[in-house]
Amino acid sequence: MDWAKELAALPRGLKASLIAVLVLLGTLLLVNQPLQTGSAPQGIVSFQMAGTAEQAHAIVRSWRPEGVVWAQMSLWLDFLFIPAYVLALVQLTRHLMRDRPGVRERMVARWIRALFLAAGLSDATENILLLNNFNPPTDVISLSATICALVKFTGLTLGIAGLVIIRAARRHPLAHG
């Protein structure tokens, strides 16, 4: 299998979406660097997964005032990243399903798209919760944000696994045209 040929054959819209996702992801990773502390070894992800006000407060304290600004910037930037990755993943699903006319395959693709959309909605809800969990953090908001993060990560993981299965089940190269 020649990956270069497959990449070259991707539709322009999908390529543009994937490039946007990579640029935004790179930016988010850079913004996350100053957020990695002893209390938040994974930066903003640690804040997402802080299930209690006590954990969230320890993370916010470790960031000090300048780190909180970076964390808020990361969450606002994530609002741009969400539609970018959802669109890219939905377009990728559509691309991989182009020559898969079977009813079962179409049903699986609908479920995969639904997982990606649910992940995006959970991500946006999580960001709203986290933006409201800085001063002071509460148990309800911390736990709600963690649940949203888990729904997001689960939806993305299952959706991507579905794409791998769709791709692996193809017994011939993707038809171009």
C-alpha cells in the first residue's frame, strides 16, 4: 500500500480540514506547556480530569495567575479546535465509506459520525464548565467536566476504532474517482 498515493488522493476539503486540525492541535500543545506542573502533570487535561473541587483548586493554585490565563486561552482555543476535528473526522468517515454500499457499513458509519458529534458536544460542554470552574472550583462543576471529558475521549476512541475497522475490513484499496 502506498500511503503517499492515498494521501494525494484525499479530497481537498478533507486535506484542508486535516491541516487545520494539525495546526490547531500544535497550537494547543504549545499553550499547554506552561500548564504542566506537579499538580497538573498533563496540563489542561489534568484540569479536565480533576473530579473534585480540591483537585481543581490545587491545579489552579499551581498555575498561579499567569498560568490561569494560559489555561483560559487553551479552553477558548479549543472552541475552534472542536468543529475542526469533528468536521475532519466526519469527512474522513465519508471518504472511507465512498465505495462501501452495504447497509451494515452505512449503519456503522452513522454510528461513527454520531460518536464524533457526541464527542464534540461533550468537549464544548466541558469547556464551558471548566471556564466556570476557576474561581472557586466546585465539586459539581469539576465532576461534571470530568464526566464530559470521559464522554469526549470515549466517543473519539470508539469512533476512531470504528474508522480503523472500516479501513481494515476493506479487502481492496480505496477506489479513487
